[in-house]
Amino acid sequence: MARPSDFWRNLIRELMTERGVSMRRLGQMTGISRKAIGRFVKGQSTLSMDRLETLLAVFGYVLDVVPRKEARPCL
């Protein structure tokens, strides 16, 4: 099973490819360094949730919390 960070890493990489956005351009648009973006998409580091949200916003996505249908309340 893939780690959650792999999902986000792959999504950002795919969106960059689909939209033709370079790491340099994404950095300019978000204020996140090109090096930090590069390390993240290569699996060499992680990003904070707020930085991930910033990257996703460029592509029109937001992070959201959705309850699982099979989840049972713990109380």
C-alpha cells in the first residue's frame, strides 16, 4: 500500500505535467522554493499541509476531510 505522501507527490507531479507547469514556475506562483518542490516530487522530502494546500490551489484543488462510510464513531 502506498504511503499518503506518495499519493500527493504523484498528484502534484501529474498536474504539473498535464498543465505544463515547471517547478520554477510553480515556485514563482506559490512562493515555495523550486528546490523544495523538486525534493518533494522526487520523494526526497515532505511538505507541510499548508504548503501542500498552496500547491494544490494553483491547480484548482483543495484539501478536505470527508468521513468514511464504513467508519464507526469511537464514542
